[in-house]
Amino acid sequence: MAVTAGPRSQAKARARIPRTFVVYNTLCLMSDTPLPLTFADFKLNKQLLTAVEEAGFTEPTPVQQQTIPLLLAGHDVLGIAQTGTGKTAAFGLPLLMKVKYAQGIHPRALVMAPTRELAMQLESHLKKLAVYTDLRIFAIYGGLGPKTQIETIAKGVDILIATPGRLMELYLRGDLVLKELKTLVLDEADKMMDMGFMPQIRRLLEVIPRKRQNVLFSATMPEKVTTLSEEFLEFPVRIEVTPAATSAQTVSQSLYEVPNLLTKINLLEYLFLDWDTFHRVMIFTRTKEHADNVASFLQRKAHGEVRAIHGNKGQNMRINAMEAFKAGEVRFLVATDVAARGIDVPEVSHVVNFDVPLVYDDYVHRIGRTGRAQHTGAAITFANEAEMYHMEQIAELIRQEIPLLPIPEGVEIAKTSFDEQQNMDREKDDRRKREDPNFKGAFHERKEWIKPGVTIDKRTGKEFKAGPNRSQKGKKANPSKGKASSHSSKAFRAAQGRARAKRSK
């Protein structure tokens, strides 16, 4: 059962936090002190500076310029920054400076991630930055048996990266001790809220030490994330590099209105004939079935090596697919939103939204897979007539107009099947019903008009009509009533015969 903070403490937090939030951009504009221009200006130790240089980081990104000094000074930070802007190094470098060296057995810093893919990505990045230190960095997540993870934790961990489910599983089993935590980082907090991890996070906040430094990063700021930040951040400084839920400036976006699924497939094939332009592509679908179907189609057409990842794929298969994609061995990676926040490949040329996401924030994270690390990229979205409404909402969310392009002449426009048209009409009807409760639409339940004073049959909801089809229960004569069955009669007569034979003796 989840443990939550008391109403009084929550009320105090809500009353206190809004007055303490500071937008760091505003402070920088008012201050005469210039922002650091190199990583050496942060006064990091030699081991970290060498690792940063070898990782290819030449100068800090805006989110790193604003976040690193605050975390090194011990502040709690609420960061709003899009994916691909260098958030991992922004909290990772101060974290490594604070932990410094391997010590003890129990973790002293905890980084929470919503998905396994993101947890593995964070582990890889932090290990790369800590390559010249002796720090023990380890990630735990579901999809694999806990035995190996428990053995590694028992040997000693300094920085632990975890998904909420596996973290609470090992903690409740007694295999994980969190009493020495000094720093807590929540990465992609909005995704955690979407995935329903609020109870696990609240329970975690009750069992870890109260005196700690807190960091929360999110690309969007829905109400749930605001509530969470008010509950556990202490006098935070708010970092807002760009407004929440805006797409990266290095990504160009375009939209095609496509009438049906077959035409989406035809358009996909037409675009991918250009091997030079579409050389490393991520394709996002709404369902696992669509992901498998698109991957099979591309594999069948021999447009290049294809892999698909989604919730039904095994963990090892998903890891191998992502590693092959990063290595450039795979041209197309087809995925559901399970991978929208867990892949960091700077050279992704295009992101194709084969289906429009129903969770609008996911659009920001999908297209954030391209245009990373100051590279440029392109995002292309296919939308049918029902999905065009969602694209209008997404454009409003990201405060950006998405250009609508005509379907190229070389693309075959397939006829929409009856079932697909019915599904699109039903989706539009359901949406209008949510907006207008009085709207009936084409798929509402039709009821016959009944005259006043007419008796209603409770079973059918229609006018009662007496007739031969009415149940006659209890009125039919039972032909076997009062008579024994044939088997019983034979047994009775046999028993009588044996009794007479016994008496005659």
C-alpha cells in the first residue's frame, strides 16, 4: 500500500514552493556574471574533464551551463528541457563530483528512470563520464531475473539507476538498503506519471533519508509533475531552457494526411527508395501489431535491415536491436512508445510517426530521437482523417505550426476498407461524445419510442406483448411425475424377487 504525506505537510509544501521557484534564465539576464563557456569553468576534477573531452563534448549546452553550477552548489533543481539537450551530463557531472570515489556497499545516489531502455542509456552515459574514477555504477530494471542484479548490489554500488517497479521489488525483499542516499534524481518525470508510477515514488520518498539533494527533469510539466515537485523538492531553482513541451529547434517537422493504412504503407515505401536521405530511421507505431506488420513489410521489400522492439519482445532481443541500430547495422528501427525515451543515437536522420500518438507529450519525445547532440534531423507524421484532430492538438501543445505536405504523385492511393472507415468514424464519434455529452452520433444505441402508459417488458426494454412465446413455466404437466424411471423399476422388481425367494426357503 502506498504511503503518502499527510495533508498538513502537503498543504505547507504547496504554500511554500511557488514562492521559492526561480527561473534561472531570468537570473542570468539580471546578473553581470557570465555563464561558463567551457567545462573547465565548472571546476570539475581532472578525471571528469578528461572523460568529457574524450566523449567529444567541446562546450556545455544551455541546460548544462545553467544546471551544473546550481547542483554543485547544493541546490534542489527542477529542470524543464527537451530530450537530446544534454540532460544526462547536466545532472551526471555534479553527481559524480559529489560521490567522488567508491565507498561502502550501499548506494549514495539514486537515479530513477521510467523505462528499461532509458535506465540502460543512463548507465552507459554515466559510466563513460566516470571511466577514470573507481565509482561503481549499476542499473536495475525489470524484464530480467533479479538474481544477477541482487548479487551485483551485494558487492557494493555507489550510484544506482533504477526503474520504480524493480527498485521497490528489491527493497521490499530486503536486498537493497537506501538509508545512505544523499542524492535523488528523477529523470523523465512526466513519463513516470503517465505510466502510473506515482504510488511507488511516494512510497520511496517515505523510506529514503529526508536530508538529501533532489533533482527532477521533465520535458513537459503536466499537473501531476507539478504536484510531485511540490511534494519532495525543497526550495528548488527552476531551470527552463525552452518552454515546456516544445520540440527541439534542430528538428524539421512535416505532416501528410493519408486516407488509410495501405496508403501509409505505400507512402512509406515511396519515401524509403531514397537511400541517401533516409539512411537511419526510427518508425513509431501506436500498437505492437502495427510495429510487427511494418517491420515485416520493410523486410519483405528488402529496403534494408529492419528490427522491431515493443513490450512483447524479450529484453535481450530489445537490447540487441538497439545496439545494432546504434552501430549502424540496422537501417530501420520500428518501435512503439516503449523506446521513445530510451535511445540516444546522434545520427538518426529521420523519425516517422506511422501512427499519431494519443498521448500528445509522446510526440515531443518521439521526434526528439533525431536532431540530437546539435545534429539536424527531420520528423514526418502520417495521419488519417481521425488522427488529424490529434495533430491539431499537438501543434497547439508545442506552439508550432506543422507544415502539411501533399502526397507525392508516385504514391498509390488505396481504397479505404469498410472496417477501417467504421473504426475511424467510431473514433471521431467517441471524441465528440466526450466533448458534448448530448451528441449521439452514428454509433449510439438506438431505443424504440414507447407510448405513454404502455407496459414495458423488463427483459427486452420494449413493449410487453402476451403470446404463445411467453414462458409457461409451471403450467406444463410432467409426464414422469409420480412414476419411477425404468432403471429404478427393474431394481425394485429384482429386490422383490430376491425377497420372495428368501422367504420360500
